[in-house]
Amino acid sequence: MARVSDGPEPVEEIDLERVLCRLADLDATGCREFRLGGGAEALRGFVVRTGATAQAYVNRCAHLTLRLNLLPDRFLTHDGSMILCTAHGAIYEKATGYCVAGPCSGKSLRRVPVRIAGGYVMLEEGVDAAALAAPQE
């Protein structure tokens, strides 16, 4: 646990093991990859900036169980407005993870519940990272 403060507010304790990234690390159209845990059961995902907040998703295409990106932190279309699967061109909304075009149109990415605390994007309390990492049936 660590104590953080954004200024004159009371100091908040945060669980460092649940921190995915700093909100400040994401510019207006930013995106950042993360990994929680180790081995085959690690949760691999990414965080995207959506206005003043952020959304997080498991790094797995809704069409096949392939990673969405080929290069580190590269999940977005050229203009940064949508999430792109580089394997087969599926396009997803940043705010919802809903696929609007491609072979999985109408399906959604698996959301990772997050909150902002002390300027950090964190995994919500009570969320089982290993369960999120497991393939969906």
C-alpha cells in the first residue's frame, strides 16, 4: 500500500499491485498496455483514455483469441478515435469496446473494471484478475 495525494485533499492509500498506469501517462488519445500477475495466468490488457477518464480491456480480440496489437502500446486507429485489431482489422469503440466493423461486428471486448485514484488508473477492488485473464466460453 502507498499513500498518495493530489493536493490539499486527504491522503488516500492505494494498492500498488492494482495500479495499471498513471492517468497522466495517457494523452488525449492515449493507450497503454499492462500485465498483472505472472506466467500463463497473467492478465494482459490495455488502458485507453476516454476524455477525463479511462477504460481498460483484456488484450484479446472478440473474433479470435489473438492479441489486438503487434507493437507495444499500439491499439488505436491512425487518428486515435477507435481500437483496432491488427490481426484482421476489427474496429471497436474506445468507450464501450463494442465492435463496429470487422469479422466480430456486434461483439465486444472484455472490459476490465477500473477506477481512478490519486492520479492512477487502478483495477477495481474485488476484481479477480486471473478470472478476467481466463478465456471466455
